Amino acid sequence: MKKLNEILGTEFPIIQGGMANIATGEFAAACSNAGALGVIATGGMLRADLLREQIHICKSLTDKPFGVNLMLMNPCADEMAQVIVEEGVQVVTTGAGSPGKYIPAWKEAGIKVFPVVAASILAKRLVNLGADAVIAEGTESGGHVGEMTTMALVPQVIDTVDVPVIAAGGIADGRQAAAAFALGACGIQVGTCLLASEECPIHDNYKQALLRAKDSDTTVTGRSIGGPVRVLKNKMSREYLALEKRGATLEELEKVTLGGLRRAVFDGDMDHGSVMSGQVAGMLHEIRPLRQIFEELYNGGKAVLEAANREWQ
């Protein structure tokens, strides 16, 4: 099976995760220029013309392939799906639902469709609808999560579908990249490790909070309402979890998190912001250029696989 970089025309078999309010056209272009597939995130965008604007920015900054992540819960998803066609985007990743109704138009336009899935049954359904590949994302990841771990999820998805599978969740260095390839993935998607990049547009307080984080410093809010989200532990998450424990209403819970991600990303509020992060936050120790991060993931992964091959012979 082809490696992800051969499918996408990128240098590395790596996709940048679609992080709401963070993955702008400028950041996606920086990721593409550094050798991966940059992705513009629509989460947090309230109008379709904002997506068009970010696509134009990305095009002005890179001649490399890039994609768009369509958050299917977005009220403007229908219009955004059309913008993606009109602007000639090459790759679409999707989250929070089924992109089935958009796939025919996207495929007709020659767009590659890579839905993010948290279970093999959903992967099979979306492949039957025409998905070109699937991104199997484990619960270790930051932001919206499923329940299965990457180690358990990826091989089961691979055994279920006959299209390439990209591994995501809990990947921040060459060892984890090697594990993903050993499981049979054609490539990887990463997000949390890119937050600690020089090019990432988040507030410096956010970056410093990640560098201070330890392995057990994330928690999952929203399980009680069927919308689990992994974040760094802080005053907001503790308050939210306490409300969930006592059976608070959806309205009460939403008051705590309303605008939380924007507070973290733009204002640097580490107490009351929603500081989305995966469990690999404890592995982030310095701010590095994107190029260095991608090279370490790829070259480090290759070295680990070669060493493992020698060990097993």
C-alpha cells in the first residue's frame, strides 16, 4: 500500500490536525512548506466566507498541497462544503459526524476525502460512502475524542476497511510514529506536538502551559453530555467536572465553556480557558520550528523501525 506522502504529494507522510481557532491559512501554509500536509480548520468559523478568506491566504503563502478540515457540526457546513469545491481544495478531512452527503460532489471535483473516525464501524460506513482513506484517532488526542486508544483502534480499523488508514492520537516523537507504521498505518496525523512550534499562532501562555505539563495533566470533560473533550487540567475543567458530577443541565455546563477555546488561544487565559491538548503534552519540552518537528517524527520513526528490525532478526 502507498505511503501517505505518495498519496498526497508531500515530503513527509504527516497531516497537521485540524485544530479549531489555531489552524489558520497561515499556519496550514507553514506546515505544508515544512513538508507535511497543512490543514485549515473550520471549527470556530461562523461564516463560509471566512473559510474562503483563509484558503486564499494559504494559497498566497504556499504552492504545496494543503487541505481543509470541515467540522460537520458547523451550522455553515453546507456552504463551506461548496466553498471547498469552488476553491479547488485538494484534500478534506472531516470530524463530528458523517460527510456522506458531501462526498459525491467532492469526489466529482477530484478532492480526496479523509474522515476522522473513532471506531471501525464508522470507518466501514464512510468507506462505503466513498471515503478515500480514514484517519483513526485514539482517545489520547486533544480536543474532541472517542473512547478507544490509538493502539487498539488503528489495527481494528485497518482490518475492517480496504483503504489507507492514517493513525492519530498520542503521537509526538519518532517512537510513536514508528508504532503507528508498525500497526499498519500509511501515515500519521499530529496536533498537540505542533502547538509547541515557533509558527503556531496560539498565545505564549498556552505554549508555556504545555511545556510545564506532565503526563497526567489532561482530563476529559463533557462525557455526560456525549461530547467528550480532552483539555489540560485547570480551574475551568475542575468546575466543569464538578458540575457534571452533580448532574448539571446542559445550559449550566455551556456557561462554563462558552468561548473557552478562544480565551485560551487568543487571550492566554490558562485558568478559565479551554486548553485543548493530547496526553503527549508531557513530552513537549521546547519550542521548535515545524520543520524540525516533522523531521524528528519521520527520521526518528525510521531509525526506530530499523533498530527494531535488527533486534528481531
